[in-house]
Amino acid sequence: MRAPARLGLYGLLLAAVFAVAFAAAGALVPEELVRDWTQQSTQTHQESHQEGAEHGHGE
């Protein structure tokens, strides 16, 4: 098989693997878990900015 064909096949397979992983994550991970994780991440980020401001760091 020639190199361009191999690279094309590799790219297609890689895209397919990512598409399957994306679909599986959407089907298997509960929406509530995603919402809680996002909320926790936002709170942690805000707390780190507040702590930095108290110590003279950051914005």
C-alpha cells in the first residue's frame, strides 16, 4: 500500500475511533454527573482567583 493511502486510512480510522468514543460518552455518562463536574470546576476556578487576589496575585 502506498504512503498516501496508508495515511488516509489511518486518518479515517482515527476519526472513527473518536466518533465512537464521543457517542459512547454521550450515551454512558449521565448528564447530572457532567453538570456537577462543570459546576465544581467553575467553583474551584473562582476560589483560586479569589485567593490570588487576597495575596496580591492575579487580576
